[in-house]
Amino acid sequence: MEYDSKTCYQAVKSRDPRFDGRFFTAVVSTGIFCRPVCPAITPQQKNCQFFDNAAAAMQAGFRPCLRCRPEAAPGGPAWNGVSTTVGRALRLINEGALDTGSVDDLADRLGVGERHLRRLFVEHVGVGPKAVAQTRRVLFAKKLVNETALPLTDIALAAGFGSIRRFNSTFQKIYARPPRELRRMNEVDANSDGAGLTLKLSVRPPYDGSLLIGFLQTRAIPGVETVSDNSYWRTIAINKQQGILEVRHDPEGRHLKVKVSLADTSHLQTVIERSRRLFDIDADSTAINALLCHDPLLAKSIKARPGLRIPGAWDTFEIAVRAVLGQQVSVAAARTFAGRLAAAYGTPLKNPNGSGLVHLFPTAEALAEADLSGIGLTKRRVETLRGLCRAFADDDLGLDVSSGLEETQARLTALSGIGPWTAQYIAMRALGEPDAFPTGDLGLLNACKAMGKEMSARELDQRAENWRPWRAYAAMHLWAMLPPQKRKAKR
């Protein structure tokens, strides 16, 4: 555990929001576990037990509190300190790996034995993979019960339960009451405008949503994305189901409102997980800043931007294409190329809503067979792009969060025209690798020069070794420090 019991109890007594999601308090006398910010009367310390995560508390037999709603807490940074293998496993579980597959399948994807994976989970998380997956299902279902008007059958399916019977029995066992009774506490009137489905996602402070929105705005693909001062819209497709995603940032930085317009709600949890990664809401900025602030090159930016996050990606293939389009050109040029590709080869949206979102980003299959000569790219860039698209269309790369950073780079750089910069940028944004570092990036070198620390790419790489395992966040700080006239040069 990151904190001792005395520190945890003091946080509970003061209801300190900085500790929300970092641990949970289980009360022996009631059998309930709560967030540190729970408004209930503070229990006596002798009756409290503290757990790193909700899964461990539930495994120990405690029920989630109905007042503070543990399912509404920010994503737990407890995951951030675990081993690399467990960290990737947790992300795969969050993406639904155990909804349709077994622990054996999960272990195979990670390249380890099933028994070894279970041992790692018990050591680092306190419970096994199945218990984590079960907690994920229950808490997500509870969130849908409280915050939406979805039929309970749809909620059971969206949360990964195999049947409504299993859904009901699980809720009865954990909450001591059926879902229908819990629905009386719903917030649907407060969070629904009648079009689409809206959920609140708590963010871990400090969180600089404006900076992230600005990054996305300068790179928004016409027809696919629209960005305003505090909102992001884009077209999405999951299993051939078209829809629109809207994410609004709370100006106070406490949560995001994610609105999903998608006919098939069975993939809702996938949409929410991708949204969390797109806006990097679970990053532990406190821990990241504590390490990076020791370097004078970064200290000023960290003080000015303590809530800086890494803009993620909706789709791995899309960001890979955008990375290739951005090779050796300005941000504006890369955006223009992406817009031309989307307009020429993206699937038209069946029901455009008049917001300017009119088509999906092209698929790998469509671009692999497309005539790209009219986009404005060089012949060499066309060849690189075509090879990348073929690799994705044929599923030769197998890129997902189970791949390590080195393996990801090796697979990508095996393709003609893709070097370490492109591979690291893809890993950084599409796969959420916190230690990815786009080596040789001109913007990073220019930022150092502007700070009075001119250095070569090799020298910067050597300095970046001190920033592990948060080199991606260091890169974002350097980009943010670029003078305005150079900020749009590359990436």
C-alpha cells in the first residue's frame, strides 16, 4: 500500500479529495467499503481496514457504499505501480479480455504462464485476475444503473454479464438488494438530455483539460473530429456500428461528461475505456511530477502545468496513419492530408447530425487498396503508408497493450519508412505507453534550445533516461514549452 493506516485515516477524517480512488476504507462494523470522500459519519479507526483497490475490498467480503459510490471514483493509481506484466494485464481486463476469454488466454497474450500471472496478481494487486474482472463488471453496471435509463437487460449485456439472471444474483449478493431497487437512486434526470447516453467520469486532479483539448483541436480531422474550447466530438465505429462520441470537460476539472450516441449499447464499456485513455484521466500527476520536477529543464513547465496529460487516440490504426502523415511536415499539413484521406476514403456517416461530422476515418482495408497519389504526399510517403495499411489489414502487427514498448517499436520499424520516432509516437498516443519517447523529434530539440539547453538528439536521449518511466510526459512538457511560432511545426 502506498500509505500507512494512520495517513489513510487522517485522509478519511478530512475527506481529502486528493486521496479519492487511491485507496478504499472498509468498515468492519458495517461490512461496507467507501471512498475517502464519503459523506457518512467517520467510523472509529479500530473499525477500519484499508485496501488499495475495490477488487481487494470486495474479495474480502465488503459491499460497496451506496452513498459515496466507489464506482464513481477516479481510476486507481494503484495499478500504476505494479509490474509491467500486471499493468498490461489490467488494461486488457479493462478492455474486456476476460468477458469472452479465460485467464489462460490472457496469460498467452502476455507471454507468461497462467499460474505465474495469478501469482503476480496476488502479489501486486491482492486478488486474482477474475476478481478484478468481476469487480469491473459490477461497478460499471452499478454506474449504468445510477446514471442512465438503460433497460436492466441492456446494462447486464453492456457490463459483460452473461445473462440477466447472473446480473441480478450478483447484485443481490454484493448489494443485498436487486438492481431495480438500486435504480431508485438514479441520476438520469440530472445527466440525460434525451439524446444519446451520458456518463460522468471522475478525473484525478490536477487535470489540465484545456491543454489537452488545445492539442486535439489543432490536429482535428475535418469531417471526423470537431473541437471547441471545452468539448470534443468525433465519429466512431465499433464492430461496424456507427456512432458519435462527445466529451465535455468540466471547467473545474473534476470530471468529464461522455455522451455516446451508438445504437448497440453492448459495446458501451469499450467506448468508455477508450474515452478514459483518450483523455488520460487516470494518470497520477502527483507521482509523475514528483520525479520529473527534479530536472531543471522541466521544473518550470511542471509548476505551470501540473495537470498535463498525454492526448490518447480513439483507434490505433488511425493514429498510426496520422503519425506517418506527420513525418517531416507541420501539424497543419498533416491535418490537411488526414482530412483528404478521410473525405476520399472514409465511410459516410449514415445519420449526420449537422455538426460537421460526416464520415468515419478510413479503414486499413480501404486505404490498402486506395490510390493515394492525389492526396499530396511524396511517393516515398505513399509507399510507407500503403505498407502500414497492408500490415494492419492483414493483422500482421498485432499491436495492443499486451505488447511492450520495445516489441512495439521492433514490429513497427520492420516496416519500410517507419523509424523510431514514428514507432514511439504511436506507442505514446495509441497504446498509452507512459515511457515512450519520440527520439530525434525536432520540436523537443527546439524546446531545449529555447530553454537555453541546446543539445543533440543523442544528448537528449541520455538526459531522458532520468525521466523513466514517465518520458512521454516529459516529452509533452517540452512540446508545451515551445515558443508559439514553433509549436505547430511538427507532430
